[in-house]
Amino acid sequence: MDLSGYALMFKALSDETRIKIVEMLSCGEMCACDILESFKITQPTLSYHMKILSECGLVKARKDGPWMKYVVDSQSARKLKDFLEGITTESENCICKNIEKYSDCK
């Protein structure tokens, strides 16, 4: 995944409601109707949040009769986790190893 993909995920997670939704989905697939009951928002507002989470790849959606069902995309979540671990741990292929150090920054 390129950096723009991670940026979209972070943007999606920059909203408290969407973070709560992802946390709820960590337990498994949920119907939109059940997610909606947990929030004081309208169905169109929930659809807006779910569209953002789905478009960035964090959540997968499927139609089930009149409702949508959602689940965390475990592969995308794992990639995001690996990215976060990568930027918080020094490694041989770290981008900082390729940046020339400037003497006036000391």
C-alpha cells in the first residue's frame, strides 16, 4: 500500500464516531441496523460514515436483504498496524537512513 492509502485510513479514523464503529466491528460482522442503534445519528449519517470507512479499505460491506452488513477488513487493518509498527521502530530500510543529515540541524 502506498502512503496515500494510509493517509485515507488515518483520515477515516480521524472521526470519533468512525473509530467507535471500527471498534464495534472488531467483534465481527454487524448489520447497519445494529450499528445505528448504538449511536444518536440518522441512517444517512451512518451511511456517510460507512462509505468513508469502506472507501479507504478498512471496512468491507455486503448487502443482506434491505440492510448492509459490515466487517473490518482484516488484511487492511493488518497493513495499517504493520505501517504503524514500522514508523515507530528503527529498521535498516528506514527512510531516515536515506536522508542526508544537515550539519546546521545539530
